[in-house]
Amino acid sequence: MTSFKKWIDVREEHVVRAGGEEELAKTRRMIEAYVHAWHLAERRRNGGLTQSDVAEKMGVTKMRVSQIENGDVTSVEGAGPLH
């Protein structure tokens, strides 16, 4: 038998340690922003694009693309789709 616990049995303790539901949600958003940032950077590099190329396609500045790729922002509001 394994010693793994079910999430439902440990979730409440985890939420308390995280500082509550709101803090847990904030941490989740931060992690998701870093994952999205990594994916953007990977897709850009794999496509042979520069940050300037991506910025132009998204309708944002190169600095904004850099911020997104570094996880310094959590949204790309106002940006168009990257094709």
C-alpha cells in the first residue's frame, strides 16, 4: 500500500498554511502566469521570432513581451491574439 493521502483529506490544512482561500488563489494565479510566460517564450523561440516580432503581432511593446516572459505581469489585456 502507498502512503499517499487524498487531496480532499489534506486540502483544508493546505489552505490554512497558505493563508486562506484568497492567498491560495493568488499563488495559483502567480504560478499560472509563470507557466504562460514560459510557454510564450518557448513558442517565440521555436518560431524563430524576436520579442519585437511578437510585440508587433500582439499589439504591445517589446518591453511588455519581456515583462510577460519574465512573469512580471499576469495578463496581456488589450493584446490581440498571437497567430
